[in-house]
Amino acid sequence: MSALSLQHRLAPLATKPAGSLLLHEVYRSLQGESAYQGLPCVFVRTTGCDLRCAWCDTPHAFTQGAVWSIDDVIAKVREFATPIVEITGGEPLVQSEVFQLMTRLCDLGLIVLLETGGHRDLSDVDRRVHIIMDLKCPGSGEEHANLWSNVDLLKPGDEIKLVIASEADFRWAEAACRTHHLTDRVNVLMSPVFGMVQPIQLAEWLLESRLNARMQLQLHKFVWDPKARGV
């Protein structure tokens, strides 16, 4: 990606005061994906993303948001009195203040989840954080952005998520799992793009492959309207 293109994608962050966070929303709902699926969780959704996945379901988080201090985010999270909090986006790691926020949340004894596109270095993520890292399949249009060195930074119990938009995506994901021994390292989750791949199709591909990966559906899109926000 050119520097000009990256600057355009992250333009909403350009005027954010140093030490603050630009957030799209903070809310409590059920965890819709990951090994924590179905559990109550507080979501801190950051504004801004340097990727443009073809199937993205949160494009509103590219630009919409308000400035928060880290202290105010911490206070809001504590109001919900919920033991699990997820930092998501957008792409959280485009804002450096996210690293401090995650550490402070861990210091409170919370279970902290980070959902990241996997194209930004994970070296500075607090080791107490549970990482859910996307690997971008070709159908996303962002396969070139995958930072494969991040795989070596994942801990047992962390997760890799693969969003499947076609059988070609599944075959790519299968090859990636075998080449990089992903299922031996971490939990591997495979999700069908909502409305593009039928769950039964992904189930059949996964069973046929004999991969030790977990199929998951986006729970919140079956409980609430698929286009609903704040859920």
C-alpha cells in the first residue's frame, strides 16, 4: 500500500490528541465469535483501519468515533461489571494507546481479548492478553497484508481466525494450516462470510479436510438483526 493510501485510510486519527483514543462505541453484549462465544462481554470498538476487506461488516468504524481518555475508557468498562472485555475495531493496533489500555485492563484482573487483523506487529501486546488474530484469505482482497512473523508470537490458547468467502478461500486456509502447522500451535477458527458461504458448505469442507479446526458462526447475527450495531 502506498503511503498516501495509508494516510487516507487513517485520516480520522490525524487530529486525535496524543494519549487519547478515538472510539466508535463501547457496549456490553454476548461474545459472538471465538472460544468465548456466548459469554457476556464488554466491547471497546476503536475507530480506524488500514485494511479494506471486501466482506467487512463494520465499515462505519473506519471514520465514525469520539475521543476518549484512557481513564474514561477504564471507568466505562468497570461500570458494566463484566469479567471479559474485547478490544476490537476497526483495527485496534493502529492506535498506540491501545497497548496501555490493554495492560491496565489486565491489571484490573479482567480477561482481555484483542481482535486484530494480524498485519500489525504483536510484539508489544501484553502477554496476558488473549489474542484473536485474523489471517486474511484471498477473498478478503488483503491477503498480501498478512504478517506471518506474528504466528510465532502467539501463545497456546490464542486463536487464529480465518474468514471464508469461497471454496478457494477454504483451500487456501487449509494449505496455510498445514504449511505453518497452525492447529498445532493455537486454536484455529473458521467462519463463513455471512450471506456468501452457507454454513453447511463450510462444515462439509472442514470435515472432508480432517483439519482439527473449529467452525464458528457469528452468533450475534443469528440472535439480532445482522445489520444491527451495538450488539
